[in-house]
Amino acid sequence: MEKLALYGGPKTKITPFGSGKRYGQEELDQLREALEQNTLFYAHGKKTARFLNKFKKMYGSPCAVAASSGTAAIHTALAALDVGPGDEVITSAVTDMGSVIGILFQNAVPVFADIDPHTYNMTAESIEERITPQTKVIEVVHLAGNPADMNAVLEVSQKHGIPVVEDCAQSYLSLYRGKLAGTFGEFGCFSLNDFKHISAGDAGMLITNDEHLAWKAQMFTDKGYDRTKQAHNPPFLAANYRMNELEAAVAIAQLDRLPWIVSRRREYGNRLTEGISGLPGITPHKITPGGESSFWFYMLRVDEKKLGAARDLFADAVGAEGIPCTKGYIARPLYLSELFQKKTIYPNFNWPEDFPQYAHSVTYPQGLCPAAENVLKTAVTFRLNEFFTEQDIEDMIRAIRKVVTGLFPKNR
């Protein structure tokens, strides 16, 4: 048995991970065309419209709206659904701040649902437990490319008459029972920042089947302008969340690569699960039954009792083998961040109790979402990339297996 690299033995991973260029001649060609238009404004150029049409075709959606970021897309969706002061929006306890910024900017109240301990997505049971007369929207997060159990979520949504917004920032081309994540709710929202499957540097996208909601969303991203009319008479307060023609140009070329990117990540994520399944104390990332993940990242969990050692020691040992990994994902569930614990959301305002529309006080105690808290204490996250090679994935598997069987003698 090889001595672990953590204790001076040879590293498992001795070759660099595969890498590649995300941007190339296709992006340059699109950018050149955008510049030759002599305008970079979305309503006067052709690139944003072309990107919208390509995205609609890919997702089979009749309506799409461009935005300046994934965060802006979610904010826009909530505004289009008339979320306002004192309303409640249920979302996941394990997600990025981008999922809740729009809730807060609408002067609404995030209500955090707990997650499944193995898929890491919010559960329908927890969502239903959080519903009150003030619940305005259910905002579902498809974490790490793994689609949520949308049949169960929609059953709750329809039972209570509450619309659904899907946060698909990490889940391009993820499938649930053969249908694309983002096409189940009133809105699907996507991110094009530099860290997602495809990137335009920044930018976002919304899709919907409802033409009126699409009109409201379009107006909200453009300061209330209706570009089909000459006069500007904003019907409601709106933001400036416009995508520009340079972002759209890059996005067009990126979208052509998306099926290949997702197929590679899906292949590698599924192979990683296959390779580490059955190891004592290690729980692979479970894909929602009926789902196909696009694996924005891969997160396994460590059962410290079965493994015989702490999560942190396991992660350190795997890292020493040449396989980068992160302890946990985010440091803690969002509700335990200072923003919510000290209620420093707005200056000189007691949020949300000062809203006359809000009927009760809100607290975010530790233990609010026990599964989420436990997952983040026991998880180890691995990056996946479409430029990895098959050998890279095999090296990852060998390193994890080596650590489990070598660091902890009872697992040999």
C-alpha cells in the first residue's frame, strides 16, 4: 500500500489537469461584427436579439429577456411577479447571495427552506412547511447542475397557488424527467458570469412562457422603457439591467459550445460517482431521481464516524495527492451570515418589522435548516471542467480511494 502524500508518500496526480481556451476565433468574429454595427446598444444592434432567439430555440421557450447578470435576472423575475414590501419568497438555505439580493431589493423577506442531504436541493416538504399567507414566490435553486425534484415542487406550488422562479445559474441544460431545468416555473433565470458553464464576462437571461410577464420583465431591465413606442412613460419603478451588444456577441459563440461543455461535464461527473461509490464513509453527489446533472461542480459528503476521521483531514489528504478540493461549499447557510443575523440589510431601518405590510417578526436561528448546516460541515467540493481529460478523472478517483483506504486502516 502506497504511503499517503500527506505523510511524505508519492502524489497520485503528477501531471497537470487538462486545460483549454474558453474564448477563440468565434467570439472574435462575433465581436467584430458587433463593433462594425457602430452601436453597442441592445435595442439598436442585432446581437442581443440574435442571442435571445438562439436561447429561445435551445430551450423551446416562446419568450426570453436579456439581463446584465444572473442576479439581475432573478431580481427582474421577482419584480415581474409583483413581489413587494413584506412579501415572503422561499428559497434555498444553500445558495449564492445572488439568489436573495433581488428579494431584498424588492423589500421582501427571504424564507429559507432546508435541503435534501444528498442532492443538496431544497425539498418540497421543507418548502410547504415554510408557506404562510404572505408567501409570494417559491424560488427554486438547481444547485451545482443537479435539477431539483420539480414534480414535487410544482405539486406544492399548484396546491397553494404560488408561482415558481427557477435559479438556473449553475444548471445549463440540466434535465428533469426529460425536460430542461428552467422550463417548469413562471421564469427560468440564468447567469453568464465568468464562473459558469458559458460566460460573456457578465450577463444574464430569463425565459418564460407568459408574454405579459416577459413584457414586464423587459420593461424592468430597461428603466421602464417600452422600445416599441416613441414616448417614455414608465408604468412602474424599474432598474437598468440591460445586456450590451458585446456581451451578447460573446454569448452567441458560447452558446454554440454549450452542448459539448455539458456533455463532457456530465460524463466526468457520472464517472466520478461510479468510481467512488461503495467507499466507506463517502457519499457521492446524488442526482435527483429522473434527473441529469450538468455538474457545475461535484460535492461529496464525508461520514466522519464511518470514515474514522474528520472531513478536514480527508480533504487535506486528497489535496496533498494533487487533487484540489474545498472544505464545504459556502461557509454556512445564508441565514447565518452577518447580513441576516444582525439585520444590517438597510441603514436606519428595522427590517422587516418596520414594513407595515409585514405581520410578524422574523428570526434566523442556528438549526433553522439542520440538513443544510450538516451538509456544509461534512461536504468536500471538487471542481470539474470540460477541458479535463479522462485521465484527470481517473486520477481523482484513485486519489480519493487511496486516501480512504490508506489514511484509515480500518477501511483497507
